Amino acid sequence: MTYLMMGRRSVLAGAAALPFLGARARAQGNQRYASLNIFIPAAPGGGWDGLGRAIEQVARQAGLVGSMQFENVGGAGGAVGLPRFVSQRRGRPDALMVAGAVMVGATITNKSPVGIKDVTPIARLTDETSAIVVPASSEIRDLKGLMDALKANPGAVAVGGGSAGGIDHILLGLLIKSVGRNAREASYVAFAGGGPAVAAILGGQVKAGISGWSEFAEQIKAGRMRALATSGEKRIDPSVPTLKESGIDIVMGNWRGIFAPPGINAEMRAKHTAFAKELHALPAWKELLQTRGWEDAFMEGSEFEAFLKRDHDETTAVLKDIGLA
């Protein structure tokens, strides 16, 4: 009798395991990479790092990737890490880099000899609205208060954000220009990642901050930061107006995507692109975008290449216009 009971338990256990084994087999069948190295040319805690970790979360859950390793090299909006990725990952089929709009502006501002043109574009994945915030204890109560302070003396209003020349810096320059002052008068404090910027804002080291909404969302929700405005076409939070709604004709987004190293062949590039498409099609990815407040900005192939050239030219023009290049 004992033997029969044991046998029945084994059969039941085996039957219960079949769905799991089937799911595992399907996952392995969908696997694009046994292992994938993700290079983040920024410190942990920022938007690029957040996107990289989001890719890992969804891709591993879906069985597209066996394991993922990360390397963060921060500094100068990606201008420090980018040359390292180009030289050390050249031709490697298991490496991807997360980067975006900030790198375009930062490499132009820093006159970097290495730029996005030196890597292999795979796909644009997301676009994010920027948020303009102050610590909850700030005497600046709304956007008008900040704009009045910038108009009176831009140099007296220290504003923290990402790298010099990046989206955050450009947005501040445009805000200062909108009140009739010179963007060169800005007191902009650049940080290597979202974590240090948040700490500086909360610690009162700067009067205000500019970054992607997702980098400030937790602090805004907890009441430690006050959001004055966002830079998108529409509100991301019902209680926070856009710049356009507030009478300032500025609309800006912060796109992010993935890039492969130089020197890979057409077959490897096609594999990376197929991975990006499969990731983008997953319901879990769409759910994650909604949770993070990221817009779906998927683009690949020649369309993405054309976008990159256009973005570089437009960013160069804006930087020159506001005196940052």
C-alpha cells in the first residue's frame, strides 16, 4: 500500500510539473541569447540604468535571455563610457548599450570625438517626459515662482540634472531664454546619474531639478518633491501641468534605445533587432511602460537611423541657439 501511495504521488507530481516543463521548453525555444552583456554609460539609478533593468526583467521572464550582466560607466552624459564600449565591445555578438537623447547633446557639448555615429543602432524603445521639481520645503511654490526667479537672476537659481549639454540642461536653457535671459547665465549642476541628482535636490544643494518623470516619481508621490511642470504634449499626472499649458511653448521628450557595438555582421544585427521586436510585442513590456510612465517610441532599421541623424542636427542647432555649443 505504501508503495502504491508513493507511486501515485510521483505520478501526480510529474503531472503537476508538466505545465512548468512545457513553459520552460517554450521559453528555451524563444531564447535569443544564453547570456547578454548590457553596458550602461551612466551611474546606477538613472534613466538608462532603469531601462536596462526593465529590459532584463521582461526579457528574462519571457525566456528571451538566459542571463544578463551589467556594467555601469558614468560621466559626461555617456561621453566617458561610450569610447570604452566602442573599443572593448567591438564585434562582440553578446553586447548591447542603452543610450539616448542625453548622449547626443552631451557628446556635442563636450566635443567628443566618439558619438552615437560610432555604434550600431538597433532600436528606439521609449520616450519620457521631463519633470521640473523643487524640494517640498522650497519657497518656490509653482512654475511661475521658478520662472520669476530665473528672470530676476538665473545664476542665483542652481538647478540640478543630468550631464552638461543633455536634455535637462537644454530644457533649462530654453526656460531661461523664454524669460529673455541668456542661457549662458544658467547655474546648472550636472550629475552623473539620477541617484546623486535626487540626493542633491532633497538635500537642498540645488534649488530645483530637471530629469525624467520616472526618476522623480517616487519622491513626488511620497511628498518629498513638488512637481512644477512637465515637458510633454500631455499631462503625465492630472495634478501637474505641462509647460505648454502654463504658457511656455516648449515640448520636449527624452528618448532612449539600444545599440550594438561597431563591427558586428548583418546576421548579428538582425538577431538584435528581432530581440527588440519580440520584447516590444510582449504584454509585460506594454504593462511596464504604463507603470513607469514611459511612452512607447519603438523604431528600428533605416527609420531609426534617419531619426538619429535628424536628432543630431536638431540638437546641434538648439545647443548653438542657446549658447551651449
